[in-house]
Amino acid sequence: MKTSTIRNCFCGTLSVLLTIFAGTAAYAGQGGVVETYKDATTPFDDARHVDGVLPLSDKAVQVESRYQGGRFWTETRKDKMERFRCSQCHNDKAVQIPQAAEIAHGDIALVHGGPDKPLSCFTCHKKDERDFLETEAGVKIDMDHSYQLCGQCHFRQKKDWAGGAHGKRLTNWAGQRIVKNCASCHDPHAPRFEKRWPKTYSPPFTK
């Protein structure tokens, strides 16, 4: 066999060995199949592994109720109320405007609760601190966390809401999810939706 042929065979074999070695080294740097599988099956850790696609809104508050799926947020309520703070009128000062109650709250139709036990204003509103709500047990609730008040009666809906089966998510499908609160969709004074015909949002199918 000629010297040049031997040299070519040797160089080719060396080249193949170097390629295999480089590939093996690069693959080893990735941790191998076992390590990759372990990383993929590591229990979900919101704080370490998932960053919200969008930053948390300053109009969202962390939900205080316990939920086994982890933390989540709901949109604020007080900044959407036209007449908050309530203590601007409900204070120790004498009311100077005639028919002030009718002017401020005349548009409210309280249709909440059964006919045998209709709710009144102070079923939900704290009598001596009008900027807050109050449960049947006397627990004071910030209006941004009104879901706590709703949940004392509508506990099944609250459980579904926390789990994502009731209500609407506003943003962040992974990690720090933000959802609408109860009063975003339901008028707290008349929460039942009126019956209505379904609406079609696309052209009807025709043959």
C-alpha cells in the first residue's frame, strides 16, 4: 500500500474520531438524556421557573384566600367605583344637600337574596366604617377583596372562580394569573343575569 494512501486513511480516521469526541463532549455538557428528563419532570415552581409573560398590573391585588394551585391575583375594585371613598359623605358632618341619599343612590335597585330573606345595605356594608364591607361573622373586608364577602354564601362559585372554571382571566396564562373579580361581571346589588336569547357572532352556516 502506498504511503499517500496510508496517510489519507489515517487522516480520515482521525477526523472521524475528533468529530465523535467533540459531539460527545457537547452532548455531555447538556447533561445527557437522564438529566434532561429529570429537568422536564421537576415539580412546577412558580417562583423559580416561570416568569409572567406580562408584568403584574398595578391595578391588581393578590387574592388572600387560600388556593392549592398557588397564588393568583384579581383586578382592583375601588378605583372603578364612581362614589368611593364612601366616607366622603358618610361621616360625622351634617348633610347639607336635600335628598342626598336619593341623588347618590337612587339608581340602585336592591334585588339580592330570597323573598323570605332579602338583603339590606348593612348585610354587606360595614355600618360604622362605610369604606369597608363586613361578613355575617363581623369580619371587616376591603372592597378590593369583595370576593371574600361573596364567597360566604356563593362558596361553590368562589371555589370554581379560584380554580379558573368561573369568571374570566385577564392575562398571564402561566405563572402570575390575573382574573376578574365577582363585581366585575355581577352587579352586587342585583347579581342575577337577565334571561336573553343567544347571539350569533359569525355568519350562519349555509350549504
